[in-house]
Amino acid sequence: MINDERRDLVHPVSTRAATDTAPAEIEGYAAVFNEETTIGGRHNAHAWREQIAPGAFDGVDASDVVALLNHDPNLLLGRTGAGTLRLAVDDRGLRYTITPPDTTIGRDTLALVQRGDLVGSSFGFIVDADEWEAAADGLPRRTITRATVLDVSPVTFPAYPQTTVQSRDRCAGLVFAYAADVRRRRLRLQELIARA
């Protein structure tokens, strides 16, 4: 089973108009570096903060990444192997450009982006390497230092933390969050005992 995760971003997705020599395109940033967010909700005992480090996508195989609408594999918009999806890493993050198909889903997605109904971007990925650290407020911080991208998607609900975290990586986050909570409670108990 693949341990994939998804992160939806509020960064806008946009379109480039068709010309006589080129078809219309959909563009956006699927991931932005050094932008911290809370995964699992701020008041969730098992939440953590997360960011993606610059260099996280360097040297990772992107030869068969797909572009999907809302991560739905039935709503295919492009593929790197076909040249209909292009990925590029710059100082800001992972940028994508989709040349959508001349199909109902392709035309509909383009129209929804142009109207402003689809306003965000998302990416599905596998964490290859990450670092965890405790923070002063007790909420653990995860920095993803290497990740393999599976898909990029224009999405309807771009609210971080609309995410799915499965098996190994979710377990690591829950264990770290639980340990941080235990340490926080132990320190609080020691303070109460010292005052008594």
C-alpha cells in the first residue's frame, strides 16, 4: 500500500488564454516552500505544524506525475509522461502547468478556473524524508525534506488542512504528538507539585 498524503493550498490557480499557436493552460503552485500550516486542526490533540523545505523535490522522479481534478483519478487533466503536464521547481515552490484535454472535463475545469470557482491547488505525495521537532507551545513541527509527487490538482476546497494522511506517516505524526502531550502534562504536574 502506498503511504500517500495530500495538502491543499490557498494559492490561486490561474489560466493562460489560448492563442493561434498554443492551447489554453492551467497553472498554479502545487507546493510552496517554508509556508507553515497546521495539520489536523489547531485544537486537535494530535495536530502538528508542517512545512516543506526548499530542495524537497530536487532529484525526485517526476516522469509519471498526473494532473487530476480534486485528486479524482477518473478526472484526468494531464500527465508528465505525455507532455500535457509540466512541473518546475523555483524559489517559491513546485509550479505546474497543465494543457487540459479537449474533453468535457478539460473544458469544464478550464471554465471553472476562469470563473473563479476552482481557486486552489493541491498535491498528493509520499514523504521520503522528514524531520520532527518539539516547539515551545507543545505543537510538534514537521519539515518535509524530500517527497515524491504523485499528482497535482486544481481543487474545490483549498483550505489547508484538507488532507488525507495514511498509515506510516500518520502514525509517526500521532506518536510524536502524543509524546509531546505527555511531556507537556508531566511538566505541568511538576509545576503543581513544586507550588504545593
